[in-house]
Amino acid sequence: MVGKTVSARDEILARLRTALADSPPPVQVPRGYRRVDDRPNLIDTLVDRLEDYRAVVHHGIDALPRLLSEVDRLAVPIDVPADWLAGYAGELHRDAPPLSPAALDDLDAVLTGCAVVVADTGTIILDAGPAQGRRALTLVPDRHICVVRTDQVVGLLPEALTRLDPRAPLTWISGPSATSDIELNRVEGVHGPRRLEVVLIGSGV
Amino acid sequence: MSHPVAPATGGGRIRTPLPFPTAAKPAVADTQLRANLHRATRTIRAKRARVVDEVPDWEALRDAGSAIKADVQRRLPELLEQFEASVTAAGATVHWARDAAEACRIVVELTRATGADEVVKVKSMATQEIELNEALEAAGIAAYETDLAELIVQLGEDTPSHILVPAIHYNRAQIREIFERRMADAPSDLSDEPAALAEAARAHLRRRFLSARVAVSGANFAVADTGTLVVVESEGNGRMCLTLPETLISVVGVEKLLPTFTDLEVFLQLLPRSSTGERMNPYTSMWTGVTPGDGPQDVHVVLVDNGRSAVLADPVGRPALSCIRCSACLNVCPVYERAGGHAYGSVYPGPIGAILSPQLTGVADNASLPYASTLCGACYDVCPVKINIPEILVHLRQQAPHPPAERATMRVLSWVMRSPRRWAAALRLARAGAGPLGAYRERRTGARTLRRLPWPASAWTRSRDVPLPAPQTFREWWGKQ
């Protein structure tokens, strides 16, 4: 079949099959690592980890009005719970119709909830679900205020993955934007929100 | 019937233009560079050790990571087909590239189709490997690196010298100087405080992010069962590129696959602690094709071979494809710490580069790299996926071309050493010949060694002394006891 063009796809797959001519034996993956956290007080661990990465932690829904009183122009997802905004007197910008990147850049802060939080690493995971909105919303404003319910907190990363839908766009956040690119020392504050504030609500806070 | 298709080596920035010892010489003599590297690698080694020590099941995670990657390699063709089907069903378009040139062509064409004449880039080893920025520039498309270290390297018209921190060879004063010289909108009173430098980069890139139409990224992981791509980063430049533009093109080496979404539970624990020495990096983004109304609506994935099939074809060298580009092996390597990344010539420096680059290009094209190591094994100890780098280095040294004189010598030595009788006779002969010389040297210099041998053995004595035979062998001494 001289001159017949083989697609890159077929050629690469054929190369890889040839490369495996030695038929490597099946692999049993040992999963002896921890999949459930047995530490008694996950919230203490979470607060420790968040503060270690320079996030600011507030306890209880009562902290919100005071926090929001510093914010002149606030972005929120369309389904933000009404009680989070109780008494808010500033400019409120709901993301409907969707705010342009430039419009988001003019706002002072964004207020959202989250999907799951990993105590062990201080990681907040957003999945574009309830009270979170689309990804741009929590990216462009310079200050992110995130409400975390204690029932959203798990101990270890494997526990968090079981609660997530892989088809949703996922953003994992561990502290404010940072870089280690200069002499491998961490400094906070580059392109993402430079301030991350976490408001813990629910039992045990 | 189709003929089997041979695995092929790759091109791009993965070849040493100079032999490693030649390239390393000026680097080792550069005291500023050595001070910068020493300081940076010492910092990161301590950070990594601290966060790894606090994980009680670290070894179990390494075992799992290593096994998952071995499984991926074994099933690579079927997992690629599965990934293609999943991500296509989720609204993305998959492209395949046999080599660096084909991958560049695909990205250029996709960018042109949007009408854009610039792209913003997330830090990606794959795009550095295929020399994408140069290809885009040749096509009249400006590529803007947005990772701080990549930005420093791009502004300085330099090349990356480290997998994680491409500008590791610069200290803060040098970075400030590059910004002052090459960043038109840098503040006139810019200090060399890292926070001030980061602030300058933020201001410099802000408008570009908000108006970018096309982004180019790599991916840390590509999940076969869901079609999910994962990018791990710190600054938020990744989120900007992956979220705001209309078109997103991700260049992904075929070895980056993971079988299932659940497997991320292993790698997202191993990678941040091994690479930046953090419990978790500030931002990780995961996207599966297109999400209506959220992020890029025109999503492409370019799957690249560029030599990976050749690596896969060698059962001993194959585990090099397990690498997750954490760079822990660079940070502990005594050779890397002294020579720096540029001496390796390839975008993949350090211990992993010394095995990966020669395998991607074919050993004959990168023959000096397997020797750029002391075989101390520190790289193997820290590798989160347990790649036995020293073993593969020795394996590749055997494949490297050796000069005829060396081959002939080794053949003779091998014949002599195969028989105890021949070996004992050879030692007696050597002592008869060189014994008086040894005694003379010992009187003169205090050591039974020679500094220089005549050509062609002079090549060997350039960096070594030759020991002369001892007055008696251990076995002779033992026999008398």
C-alpha cells in the first residue's frame, strides 16, 4: 500500500503497541495508604493549615456582616443564600447576566460557598455547585470570602474525591495566590486573589 | 495486514549541543550561579523533608504511585483511546502529534483559526520540549509566558534551567535587573523584595489575562475514565489562562495519563509535597471538555509522542515515563547543584533528564548525559514514583557508544578477569613492571599513583590519578596469615 497515509493517531498507537511487544505482566496497585482520617478534631487541623498558608479564618456567621462592611462593591453568585447578605449596604453585583472579566476586576471582593474542604491540607474545593458560581467569579476579584460549613470538611484528600463530580469544573484553593519562583521562598500575592478569608459556620466552630 | 510500526525517537529541545563535561565547565566556575543554586536547592530540600516527614503513609503512597504508573505504561494504547473517547464526549477535540514539529504545526493552525495573533501560556514542560514559542513566533503569533519564573526567563531571553522553577539560576537582584531592563511597565523604584517583584509581574500581565482569547497549557495529569485534565500551579496565572480565554489548547505527552479519577488521590498528595515542599499547592484546576457558560468553549487536547514510544520500548528504561515532573531529584542531586540546569542542554535537566533525554532522542545523540551523575542514589530516595534512576543510568551507559581503544581494553580486561589464574598472573606481571615505579613515586610524593598517562589513556587521567600496584595483594597477605 505505497503512498497510503496513516493518521498520526493510528501511527502513534501502533508505535506504542510495538513498544509493548514484551507484554509486561499485569500490575496490582497496592492501596495501603490512609483513605479515612481518624483525627478527633478536624476543624482545629483545618484552621491551623489555613492560617499556615496566610488565609484569615473567622468563626460563625455573625462574622460576615462586619467583614462585608469593609467591602464597597461585592460580587456574588446568583444563588447566594440571602442570610449571608443580611444588612449588606454596599453595591451588590450578582453574576447574571455574567459579569465581564473587566467588570469583575473593578469589584472589591467576591462572596461564595464551596463544595468540600480538606482539613489535612487546608484545601477548599469549588465545583461550580450551589452558592459558588462559575470559575471566573472567584478568580478575578482580589479578595475571596468563602463560607465553609463544618459538614463540608473531610480529613484527607481521598475522602474529598469521593464527594466530587469529575465532570464539573473543579478549582482547589489552598491559601491565597502565591509563588516560590524567587529563590524558592514562598511569597503570597500574585495573579489570583491576594486575600482569602474563610468563614466557618455550623456545629463545632 | 498492517506491518508493525517501530517506536520513534523525538526532536525539540531535548539534545545536548555540547557534551555535558564541556557545558558544565563554565557553570561550575561561575561562583554567582553556584551560590544561587546552593541557596535555592538547600531551601527546597528542607521544605520537602519537613512536609514529607509529617505524612505517616508516605511510603504507601509512593508504592501506589509507582504501581499506577507501571499499569498506565502497560495499558497505554487502550487508555489513550479511552481518554480520547471520554474527552471527545465532553466536547473537546483531540489531536495527535507524532513529534515536536507536528505538535507545533497543530497549535499554530488552531491559533490561526481563531484569528488571534497572541496566546497566553501556562507553564508547561511539553511546550518547552517541542519549542512551541519559537514556532508560534515564526508564524507571527506572540506567545506570552505567564508563570513568574517562565516570564523571567522569557524576558531575559534565556532558557529554563529547572523543571519547577525555570529561573532558579537567578537571585532576586538579577531578577530585578531583568525586569528593569525588559519590562516596559515596571515601576521605576522597583526593589528586589520578592513581594515587590511578584507585584510587578501581576500588574504587567493583568490586562493581558483579562483580554486574552487563546491560551496554551500543558497538563500534569489526563484522566482516562473521565477525560479530565489537571493543572497544578501556585500563582493563579494558570487559572487565568484556563478560565478566561475562549479557546484553550493543551499540549499533553501521551505518558501523562492516569486510569481513573480516583487515582488523583495518590498523585495530588505526592506531587505538591515533592515539588514545592507544600502540603498542597495554592491552586489546582480540573476541567473535563467544555462546561457551557463556564470557561473556554473551544477546547483542544494535543497528544504528543515525540520519542515517548521509544522510551516505552525499553523495558529497563520504561519507568522514566512515570515521571510527574516534581523536580525533587534535581534538588537533591550533587551534580545538578554544582553544574546547574543549562549544562544538560535539554529542557529536562538533573537526574531525570539524564535518563529521559537520551531515551527520547536515542542514546547515541545524548551519550554524555548518562554519565552526568555520581550514582549516589539520592534521586531514587526522593522520587515520589520510585523511578530507579541509578539503575537506568547504568543501563544507558552500556548503550552509549564507547571509543574503540576503550572497547578493546575492556575486552582484554574481561578475558583476564574471568579466570582467577589469569588474574593472579596479570597482577604479578604488573607488579614486576610497575613495582619499582610505585616505590619511586611513593618516596617522591607519598602516594603510589601516577598523575598522567600517555595518549590515548591521557583522556582517562585528565580527571583522575592512576593507582600503581601494591607491593602485595590482599590474597597474598591473607595466604601468609
